[in-house]
Amino acid sequence: MWKASYIHVLACKYHFGILSDSTIISMDDKSLVFMLTMVKGIDGWSIHMFMIFSSHSLDVLPVGDLVGAYMLYVLEDVLVPSQSEQLCQQLRSYLLIGA
């Protein structure tokens, strides 16, 4: 039930023009993160998915989905997001492809 309310709030932001596909595409990453974190229920993973599918950015590191990084570096232990970001710095501009 609570997830449905989050989607409703997001839909209202679209309905009233606070967010739109064109504004999302034109926003820089920091502005998009700021705008989306104002929506209750939108977390880091959701923001990364927005960035990937709405702004079509390749410089997104979805730290919740880093199976590729574990395979690339043959890691056995799960990393915290900051460790994952450090490992993936060499992939800057193409973080999504690396992930």
C-alpha cells in the first residue's frame, strides 16, 4: 500500500508539471537527485533507475546492482557503496556499462 502512495505522489508531480520528461532530460545529475529525493519513497536505487532510463546517462553507478563489478574484480565479499564507487572510478563516463 505504501509503495502505491509513493507512485501516486510521483504521478502528481508529473500531473502538475513539477516534473516532466523534458525537464528530467535537461537537468544535470545533481538537480535530478535533489528533485527526486523530495519525493517520499524515492531512494538512491530509484534515482539511478530514473537517470538510466529517463536521461539515458551512461555515467550512472547503480550501487544496488553491482553484480558486474563483482564478476570483473572476482570479489567474494559484498562491498559498501563507497567502496564500489572507488573501484569503478576508472570507468568514469561509462559507469553503467561497467556495472
